[in-house]
Amino acid sequence: MASAVDGTFEGIFVALATPMTADQEVHYDNLRSLVEHMIGQGVHGIIPLGSTGEYYALGPQERQAVAAATIDATAGRAPVLVGTNAGSTREVIEYARAAQDLGASGILLAAPYYSLPTGDELVEHIRAVDGAIGIPIMLYNYPARTGVDMTPDIVQRLAELDNVRYIKESTGDPSRMSEIIRRCGERISVFCGCDTLAIEAFEMGAVGWVGGVVNVIPAQHVELFEKAVKLKDAGAARECYARMRPMLELMENGGKYTQFIKAGCGIMGHPVGPPRQPLLPAGEADIATLKEALRSCTA
């Protein structure tokens, strides 16, 4: 399926949550347990230190330790793409080189946040990162979080770089995925990054799905991918997706994505603790809503 050796990725990639203790320290034993659970459920790839992994709330040493623990726990059984985002090109290069040195299969790279680079500046930023490493890059287009949009024009320019081979497209606009596939399909493979568009993404030719909800219901994601992409059974895939839809919509549109992911993991028997502040744990009403949504997709 997804090779950790040759750099060819497809399937369900979990945007891995970072487990915390009650006092908001990284819980490395639970991190290893979560990785083991994901692999046991058939997930095709692991992505630590993305948005769901709260990379923005971790210090440099913690980020290095989380990446190392994830790669060690995975033990070559699935590719690990380490999130390397930061506010400056220099920092991103440091994180990317460190990930490569640890044995990562690739990196996940969003636009720098807060500085709001122009299109030309963004291209030069990613060009610098590309030239500093020799492992695949999965672009991560999430303008709602970064404030910067990797438009199809920009993606087409980035497709000429040596290591840029994938994109997680998270705008929620299905036309974006089809346009990138049309323009760059021979160079860049598209992963769905919007949980409520997975079926449409697969029908357009996306090769995989990167999702945070995978932490909570991994087997259902894998089942959907098998039916939609491997078996090409559209009817069965849509039935599977219909069962998942209430949970996916709650997570995507509830305004508490990371909080809900962490609470959902606990409900499913794989506790990952609270988010790190400034985020606060999901409340009792949220947990009750989560349980109801989970009943519909795990029945």
C-alpha cells in the first residue's frame, strides 16, 4: 500500500494526536500506544506534528522527541511524514533536516503562518526547504489556519521542485482538487484534507486522505478507502461514508476539532489526555454529543 521505502504514498494517513498527561506534558507511552493502535487498525501512514498534533504548542525539543518516538514506534511498518511547519524558513529547514536525520519518510509542509508571504515569497520559501532535504514533501494547503492560500497556480510552480510530490488540500473546495489533478497529476498526488469531501475527492482521483478523525475511528476510514479506491464499489463506499458522516461533520464544523479528537479517543478507549492550552478540554455536553455521533458510525 504505502511504502516507507520508495516514497510512494497512498491510503489513509492519520494526522496523529499528541497525547498529553493531565498536567499537559507529552505522554510518550501513550503516543507509542496510539501509533501501535493505528497500525493495528490498518492505517497506511502516520503524520505527527500537524495541526491535530498541536505542533504550534510544542517546543523544539518536544517536537524532536515526538518525531523520534513516532518513527521508533512505527518501526518501518508504515511511512511517517513529520510536520515541520514554523514561522520562518530557517526554522522549517532545521525541522525538516532533523526529520530526515531521524529516518522520516517525508515531511508535511504548510505555508508559514502570521507573516502572510506573497505567492513569490511562498514559492521561494518552499524552494529553500526542498533544496535542503532529499525526502518527499507533502504540501499542506490550509488557508483557514495559516492565512495563506496555495492556489493552483502556486502548486503548479511548486510541482517543478525535486521533492514536492503530494498535497493535502484542505480548503474545502472540491474544484481545487480537480484543478490540481488536471494541472499537476503527473507530478503531484492529491490527498483529501477536508473530512466532509472524502467521497468526492476519491471520485476525482485523490490517492488518499489525511485526517484527524482517523485517531478516533481508524478502521472505518480504512474500510472506506478500500471500498472507494481499491474495490471501486461506489455504492458500498457511500453507505460506509453515510455512517461516518455525522461524526465527520461534527468534527469539521463544530469549532473544536482538536478538543473533539482528543475527547473522542478517550471515549473509544485510547486516551490521549487534554489539549495543551490555550485549548481547553471538551466539556460534558460536547462529550455527550460526541458519543451520540460515534454510535451512528460504529454500529
